[in-house]
Amino acid sequence: MTKPFSLAFKRKMVQRLTGKGAMSALQLARETGVRQQNLSRWLQEARSLPNMVDKPKPAGRDWTVEQKARILTEAAKLNGEELTAYLEREGVKLAEYEQWRLALDEGGAASVSTNKRIRQLERELVRKEKALAEAAALLLLKKKVEILYGEDEDSDTSGENEQ
């Protein structure tokens, strides 16, 4: 049984289907290895659920990884109103906090599919390099044969010498 794709991965794929330089689901499927039916379904779901479509973010604060980690560790100790008050003091929206927490909980699940794709591409590259080396060797042999036997070999077999 395959592991389901993370919400972040699905959003990224929908963004590539709808954002600047958008591509078709078929093209994206060929590029990423994700089935075209899945991509089309995610796009359809994104259009029916407004919260899945990435809206332009208002000019806000860019958080560093260290800041996010600090806020997540501090907030993990808090509950309810304390958490809400802490997030307000820090200027973090609850939705942002939840995104960060979920990303941390996923622990690189999206990177597993990325690593799998990288391994697949590396295997394909090795296979193509071998094929290229074989083709180069065949061309080299062909040139050596032409040098040894000359290019006129075909013209001598016209039948005049056999009579």
C-alpha cells in the first residue's frame, strides 16, 4: 500500500497546475511521476475548497527557521488561551502556527518522494550513459573498419569481379 501524499505536496502540485507558468496535469504527471488522475482530482478539490487554493499572502513577516523552532518549542508548553496570547504577542497567526507544527510532524515525508524521484532519475541517467557509451564504441568500430577496408568495398561487389 502506498503512503498518501502530504497536504503540502498536494498544494505544491496544485500551485504548479494553476500558478505562473502553469502546465497541464499530464505534463506534470510525466515530470513528477504522480498519476495524472491524482493531479486532476487535487485540482478539482482545490477549486471546490477555497482554503486549499493559495491566495496571495498579505505583506507579512518572513520567519527564519530558528524563529519558527523557538516559537514551536515555547508554544508546545502552552494550552488554550495561553497559547493564543503567546501567538498574538509573537505576531504569529494560529493558522501559521498549525502549518509549522504539521510540517514538523510530517518530518520530511515530502522529501521521501523527492528522494525516490532523484534515485529514479539517477538510474535513468546511468542507463542512458551506458547506451551513449555503447553507441560511441560502435561508431569508433565503424570508423576503424572503414579505415582498414576502405570505403570502396561496397563498389567492388557489383558483380564485375565475380565473372
